[in-house]
Amino acid sequence: MYCRGAAAVILTYDVNHRQSLLELEDRFLGLTETANNDCLFAIVGNKVDLAMERAPEGGEKEGEASAKAGGSCVSSKVPRQVQPEDAMALYKKILKYKMLDEGEMPAAERMCFETSAKTGHNVDLLFETLFDLVVPMIARQKTEEPSQIVDIASCKTPKRTRSGCCA
């Protein structure tokens, strides 16, 4: 796998499973080598709709508390295993691995997101942020790069010389 020529890469993990963040780092840190130095990296924690933000008081599990309160439905919330700070640390590790200056790249707080594909929470924010960063970057590259268009009207055609056998 490679991401050569990509303007942005979205690396996603499950906020409810620490192992997914660790595997993301193990599997894809090397992948970043093929990315251009101006490629943006977004670190996205998904499934926040399933995460229990804090442990219920009294040491009861959320489902048990709901059942005791007369609720017939057991909650499907699970304890959060990955915090936003963990994602920011991975983002900074990627910048360091690519030997990029943190001051020249977007801040970790701006490039780390928590989303829910199920509910759509922060999905628009993720793509709008990337769009807002990528479009100006591409426009700047277009003005900085030499034009690849050749104006054939300005090219001089070589004069034909007559060969000795055909006159």
C-alpha cells in the first residue's frame, strides 16, 4: 500500500478498542514514507456513539444501573479505551517520523477527530476541515509549479535541409 500523490490521508481507529490504535500505528506508520511531505494526516477515532464517557457512579455498569432503574433495555455502551490525547500523540509521532516541523503543519488538535459513522457525528467536520486545508494547498502548488503546458505557436520548427539524393 502507498499514498504517493495523496493530498490527505485519513487514519481511523476504534475509540473503544486500544488495540486498533496500536495496530494503526504498527501497520501504517511505514506507509507514511510514501506520502509527499505536504500530505495531511487526519487521525480519526470512530464509534464514539458506543463509548461510555465515564464510569457510572457506585461502580455499577451502565446496563445494570438501567435495569435496576426499571429499564428493560440493556445499554450497548462500552468503556472508552482511547482518549483524544492518544490520537494527538500518534499524529505528532507521524510528523516526527516524517521529519516534519510541527510549526509548519496543522496542529494536532485540528487534525484529530472523533466521529460516529453510525450517527454522522463530526463526519462533516472532518471532511470540511480537510477540504479547507487541501484546496488552498493545491491552488498554491499550481501557482508554484512550472506550467506543463507547451505553447506550440511559440516553438520554432527546425528548417528542413535538402538531402543530396532528392532535390
